[in-house]
Amino acid sequence: MRSIFALLALSFFAITASANPEKNPDEMAQFLAERGLLQRIGDAGLQLEARASELVVNAMGFLGVPYKRGGTSAETGFDCSGFVRAIYEQTAGLILPRKADQQAAATEKINRSELQPGDLVFFNTMRRAFSHVGIYIGNGKFIHSPKPGAEVRVEDMGVSYWAKRFDGARRVAADTPPSNN
């Protein structure tokens, strides 16, 4: 568990340090505590919340992987839903549907105010509902594989482009069947 905390802290520190290089480790610990991440990581009994932290850490490991339409692996590249599906399969052993709209239909609808790291966020980027998906990482940010010519990256949901296109949030239910791996 401590290694997960260390990786999570380093990942969040790297994200916030690039935006604010004056952040120090004490501020990062406060940031994690304010968002309930320290408590989640520290309580081994809350497996789903620990899994959410693992999902975020695992997803961060794919920063920079190129976008590829229909892509489902780090070796060949990811599209948005292929990225989400791969992260959930590798980290939690869960198989989500292949397309973003199918992922939305197969997961539990939640209010934006209920978002927690590891939840799915959906956007209307192609003039149809649930045409884009990413993984919420906390602090109003999500990680995704955005478009041709781009790479897996972290974005702020408050940016005008994403705010206008936000389509809803979903949570992968605890009873989602595991993969057969």
C-alpha cells in the first residue's frame, strides 16, 4: 500500500509541480489529504477506493502514448475508450465495453459533485452523446487519449472546451464482472 501512496503522491506532485513549481511535499500531502486520498490509501479495507488510486497511478504511466484510432495498447497507441478499457483491465481485471457510449451505458451514473479518482468522465466531442471518455484523477482533472496527432495527457475539465462538452460522469460498479485473465 505504501508503494501505491508513493507513486500516487509522485504522480500528483509531478502534475501540480509543472503547473506550480513552488509546491513542496507538505503542500502535496495536504492536497492529497483534502481530497481524501490519504485516507483511502491508508484503509486497506476499502478495496474499491484503493483500486481507484491504483487506476490513477497506472493511467499516469501511459502519459505520452500516442493516439491511434481503434488503438487498444501502449505498443500501438490508444483511442479514448481503448485507453480506459486497457487501464481497467490491467489494473482491476475488469473488462469494459469497447466504445465510449457503450462504456457509459454499462456503468453507474453519478453526479459531477460525486466524482472520485478512477471514475469515468464523458464528453460530446463529435455531436453525439458520450463520444469521448477519460478517467477522472481528482482536482477537476482527467487523463485521456484525446485525438489523432496527440498523446495520452491530463486535462482540466474546467477549460472551456471540456466544460461545454461535458456529458456526465459514471462509476464502474463493484459488481462489474472480472476479466478471465
